[in-house]
Amino acid sequence: MSSSGIKKLRTSQDRVTDVLREQEQDFIQNLKPGGSEKGGFGLVGLGGTSSGSPIPAGNYLNTAGGTMIGPVAYYPTTVSITSNVMDISLSSDKSSTYVILDSVTTDLITITGAQFSGQDLILQGKTGSTITVKNSGNIVTSDGADYDIVGLALVRLIYDEASTKWRIYSTVGSGGAGGGANTALSNLTSPTSVNQSLVMNDNDITGLNAIAWTDIGGQISVADAAAGFNFVTTSNRPFRFTPNGTNIVDITDAGISMIAGDIDLNNLNVIGVNSLMFNTTGQMITDNANGIRFSMTDATDTFDFTIDSNLNLSIQKYFVDFNNSRIQMTEEIAPSAPASTKNYVYVDSTSHHLTIKHATGSPVDLESGSGGWVGTATSDLDMAAFEIKSTTAPTSTNWFRILFDAHDDSDTYISNTDATVDKINIFSGGNNVMSLVPTGISFFKDITTDGDIMPSSTLADKYVGTEAVPWSIMSSDKYFIGTGNGTVTSNKNNIVADATGIKYNVPTGDYHRFMINGQEEGINIGEDEIEFGQSGRQHKITVNGTAIQVISENQTDSVELITGSSRTNPTLDVNNETATFKTQTDETQNYKLQITQNHNTPSNTRTIGDIEFLAENTSSVDTVYGIISSSSQNVTNGTEDGLLQLGVVSAGTLVSAIDIEGGTSASTGAKIAFFGSSPVLRQTIPSGATLSQVVTALRNLGLGA
């Protein structure tokens, strides 16, 4: 027989099994018929021994081997296993090659009573039994694992005198999980079912079509040379890879999901990428036909580029910010004109200057002393800590100038025209109107028609005018006050600044006046008082040691509180004699006036609020003459009743005239009492009530004594 496959490597156990089988066949062939009809080992002769005794005449079986016609049968004996030991010795009367185990469920560790080296032994279980043949004691299994004889299964052993152990070399029937398959897998049922772990001992599993699992329709198969290995499931469960007990990656029909760990490319590439999506929705890096796009959806988000802990570059929606960084540009030949509405900024290789090129094709040298930037600024030029300066000393033909001239006649500017003296000249209409020199300021035109700027003769504080020669009018779009020592002159009008802010000072009795259109229509700020200046509207907010007061100019004026700028009427209107709470003009709901006690621990007789009615007594002392009071009652019942009292001063003492208290339930209503009696529920007076019943009801209510 030939085979195209790889020949299986034969083990020493395989060779031992073949030898035993050949010896068994030779033994059977050498058997000859005996002179009695009774078969069995009782007729086997003991001749042919090594002593050279002659073979007796007649129909005897020769121990040296021979041929026999007919079957060999083993008379079965039934043996029980006691304490994991089975005895098949001659003295046990259970000696046989074919032994049926008369035990239900137990372990077999030791077989005693071996009579011959190479003795054959067949063990069979019985229906409903499970006998575990242990790979211990004097038993050696074929694969080193315990073997279960389940039901009528058989196991065949041979006695190895050299090791004094019984060795399993064959199994028939169903073995359990304890023993499982033998080495040759000859005891597996059809379809082949492996009932134990398969230890390959550095051997191969070859000739596979597919490995399939039952739980989720999993399968590993080979499709063809192009497709290669296919890992397949028929459910939505993932392929999960768990090295060293840690779940690392899942592969599902949605893609690859990393659970833990990083992806280390080991200096290899990532290719074929369409998009990189980040955790935040809309943040991605996308490839398309026009290039690579970096996207974010939030207008406040930024692209940040950090090197060595320095945020070098930050790209915002409308800005590009450089931090401790610079733009390095390589010189180049002037490029062609950009597209319409576009501009180029580059370093020209001829002039070595930073240059801008417009869509018109005209270059502008941003560093040229004769030229300059031409265009319209759309924002302030923030120089931070840098300077705008000329690197060439001024001469009669080379001036550094800052032009302020809309007429293009270049006659209004700031310049330095002196190469030897640090001087700043201010020209207007071609005339030098002022110069700034190290010793002061020179004016060539009057500042005003009748005033001058009076400089200090020292390096101390500088003044614009003096107290004796003040400026009557100073006009400016802005006034800037630097932080000074913050010292004010108490009896003078002055404005000073220190590290805490700006101080506005007026002498005692004067006001800080904020005017509108030259009139007293703004506000005046005096000591502990803010006054609205317009006549007829001179209302005030004042403070004293005990209160803050809002005061209207006239008693007939109201103090109004308005909630909401769109409201057309006041919420609270307080005048000389009336306080009015109002809803909006379009509001149909009732107005709620609430008195709230915010303490969060309820208690019995807790006073929530009082409305007191006061007037001066004969001693001109404000005295309470009437009161409406609300408190809590019966807190422990879990419902917390309320108590409303109407009180009045009687003979100088405040007494309760009417008490209204919450009832035992909402259905029974409130309780009521008069003249300080305990509140009671509504009294029942039956039809045809007697005088006594009516009197009792009135007394309960406190209306009778």
C-alpha cells in the first residue's frame, strides 16, 4: 500500500503493542485440539519448557507455539473492587483473562494476583457503572491519563514483570472524561469524538479542512490560495485576543476595537487610511482627493503643536499663535502672481528681504528703506515686546518717518532728522510743530491761545500745568493714568492711581458730578450718597450706620421696583401712604406675597412670620396694636399643621382673638377657636338641637364661657 501523506512516526509503545499482538497470534496458531470436549486452560499442557522435556503424545497445546483450529474463549469471572484493589489470584477463585467488574462507581488503583509475565487481562464494566482506572498503583495507562470504563466498555492490559505493572494497550467502547482516548485514538466512536485534552507532544495535526466550534458558529478554514485562512462566526460575538490573561483587542463586524494596550508598529507604516476618528465627535484627520484634512467642529477648539513641553504653535478658528517660536523661511526666486484675492509672503533670494506679492503681480519689499507696506490695515499692529526701528542713522537724505497723511503729500509725520542728537520731530503740513529732546519738549506752535505746558525743573513728578497756571480745557479721545503712589490731596480735586485702582477725590462737601449735555442730568456722588441731579428727579440713595435708604425727592413720588426690562408697570410701588404689589398688566394670575422662614429643621410652635400693625403711643413710641401671626404645629405627625392667629392689644397686652389650626385631615377642614381657646373642628349641631347642645358647641369654639 502506498500513501501520498507523511508517514506517522512509530513510538516504542506502538512497537510493543505489535509484538504482543504477533505473540498472541502465534500462540493461537500453535494450539492443537485436545482429547476432551471440554475447552479452557484446564487442558493446556506445561510441556516444552526450557528443561527440554519431551512434548507428550496426544492432542496437547504446545507452549513453544503451534497452530490451533477453532476459537479461543476466555471464561469470564466477576470480581468486586475493594478499597481500589482487585484480586485475580488463583486463591481468589477469580483468576481469568476475562474479568467483569462488579462495582458501580469506584477507582481501580491496584490489580493483585498476576501469575505470568506477559499475562493478558480484559476488564469489562457493567451497565450503569463508571470504573476509573487510575494511572497509579501498579497500573500504567496508555497515555498517562486516568481512564474511565463507562458501562460495558472494555480495557485490555498486559502484565510487565520487569516493572511489576499492568499496562493498558487497548480499549473498546466508550471511555469517560477521566481516561479519554488512547494513544492511537482507536477507542473513539464514529463520528470521531475526542473526550479529553489532546496533548500532541511536539507532533503535528495535519490534513485539516476546518476547525469548527458549536457555540457561536465559529470556524477556522482554508478557502483557497487567494483567500487563505478564514476566521468565521455566524453570530455578532467578537474575536477576542487575550494574551497573559488581559483582553487586548476585539474583532467584530463593526471593525477592530482596542480594549487595552497600545499599537506598536515597530518602525513600520500605516497605509490605506481614509480617516482617523477621535473620541470627540467631529474631530478627525481625513484623506481625500484634495489632500489631508484636519477637522474640528467646535469654534473654540485648537490644533496645538508642542515640542519639548513648549506649545510652539496653536491654530484657532481665526488665528495662528506662535509661542517662543519663529518662522524660518528659505530664500526663493520671486514666484508668479498668486490667484485672485490671494497673496504670497516669501523671502526674496535677490534682496534677501521679506516680501509680499499680490494677485496683481506687484511685489512689496517689507524691509526696504525706500519702500514700505502698501495697503489698508484691518487690525492693530501688536508688537508685544519687539520694536519698530531703523537700522540706519538718519541723514539729510535718509530719515526714518512715520507718516500720518491722507493726501499723499508726505508733509505730516514723525521723524528723526538729526544724526548726532536724539530728537523726535513732529511735522504737520510740512512744519515742525514740536520736538522731543533729552532735556524736554520744544513747541513751535501754541498749545492753546493763552497757555503753555509747564515742565518740572526736576526729575520728580511732571505736571501738565500747575495749580496756579491751570489748563482750563483739555480735550482728548482717551486719558491714561499710570499707577503712581496713590497719594491724594484731601482739599483738592484730583485723580490719582495706585496698585488698587484709580482714586477720584473732591474736598469735603463737594460732589463727583457726572453731567449730560452740560446739564445736571447725570448723577452726583457725595459722601455716603448718590444723587440724581436733574431737577424734579433728585432722588437719592444714602447710607448711615444702621440702614441704606432710597429717598424720593418729594413725598408724592414713588419708589418703584420693576422686575424685568420689558415690564411696563412696577412690581412694587411705595409712596407716602401706600405700598402696592402688582402683577404685569397682562397677567391674570393672583399676586403672591410670601413670608418665608428658611430654617430647615421644623419644630412645634415654630413662628414662621408676623405681620404687625404699629403706631406711636402716647409716649411717641412705636407700639404694636394688632398682629397676624403664622406658626407650625404637630410636626411629629408627619404632616406638619399650620396655625394662623389674629391678635390685638387689649389693656396693653397682646392677646389672640381668633386661632385657625390645621385639622386632622384635609377632608375634615381646619380647626378654629375664639378668645384664646384651643382650636376645634367644625361643631355639629343636629336638627332640633337642644339649648344645651348649642351652648356646648359655642363653648367649644370659645364663644361662650
